[in-house]
Amino acid sequence: RFVARRGRCSTIYCDNGTNFVGAANLLHGLDWNKIIRHGAINAIEWKFNPPTAAWWGGWWERLIRILKDLLKRILGQAQLLYEEMLTILCDCEALMNSRPLTYVSERDQLVPISPSSFLQDTKNGVHRI
């Protein structure tokens, strides 16, 4: 789904699996050399964090925290069907990607740049259908 919506990524960041306690067996069973070779063929670069440098992933960990906070506020204790959850996650994605990356110093300036500016072809908030 990600590739279908956003296209193939050029860089994948990984924290070396040190935080994947629940998925440790699955990750140890992966042939990382094969994954990296496949990525090289498709021009995908893997960047691994040093195992002892947890702060290196701080920028994406902050986005995970934002998503968790959004889900807690939106859902509370609600139990959703799979399709309902996908819809909520898409709404959260849109909200997170609308956050400003720059600021507007004057009122007559254009809107600030956001991740959505790069991901979607939108003008004046109207999405292409």
C-alpha cells in the first residue's frame, strides 16, 4: 500500500532491530544481505543506526509519539473494524503530514511548507480526484 500511494522510497532507516523485542525472532531470521542486495538493485539505500545510539531515531520516534497521542484522543476505548481503523490511520497520516515545516512571517505570505506539499498535488486545500 505504501509503495502504491507514495512510490518506491529511496532510503529506509532502521534502528538495527534493538527495539523490536516482540519481533526479534522474525528479524533474526531475515537475510539482511539479500534485502540489501534487492534494495541496491531497486536503488533503495538502507541506513542502520548504531545499536548503542538510540537518539539517532529521535525524529521518527517523535512522529510515532504524535500518532499514538492522536489515536488515544480519537479512539479512546473504541474497538474498530479493520476498515474503520485504516480510515482513522489515513486521517491521522493526513493530519501529521499537514504540520508546518516552515513558518510564515507575514500574513500576506503563502502557506507554510508541509510534508503534504511534497506528497500530494494540492492547491488551496482541494485534492485531486
